[in-house]
Amino acid sequence: MQVLLHDGSFVDYEVKTDRDSDIYEVLKDGKLIASFKATKDGGWKIENNEAQIDEDLQHRITLQLNGYRIS
């Protein structure tokens, strides 16, 4: 997925999830950046912030993750 950053540039990330899982891993260059859990109310909760991404980037990523949500 592509995420629009605050400065107007884009960054490419990979998204991995297992079938029937509510955990979505976000990777850059094959390395885990963060994992997010899809909540029942349609939101997202950060589960693992491996790269210590800030709240702005977390928000921008979750907006893109909405397109990956199955349920």
C-alpha cells in the first residue's frame, strides 16, 4: 500500500495478514514496522510499534488499512 506522508511524499509498505485474522502487519523492505488489530467498531488498535512510528503515521496507515479490512 502507499501512504501519503505529511510532507506530501509517498511511502510504499507491504501488508500481511493471515486468513481469519484481525492482525495486520505493516512491513517496509521486508521488516516489520508495526502491527495493527482491527477492532469490532471499525477502528484500529496498534499492537506492536516495532519502528516507533509517531501518531500521525499510525493514523495515515490505518486510513489505508481500511481498504484491506474484510469484515
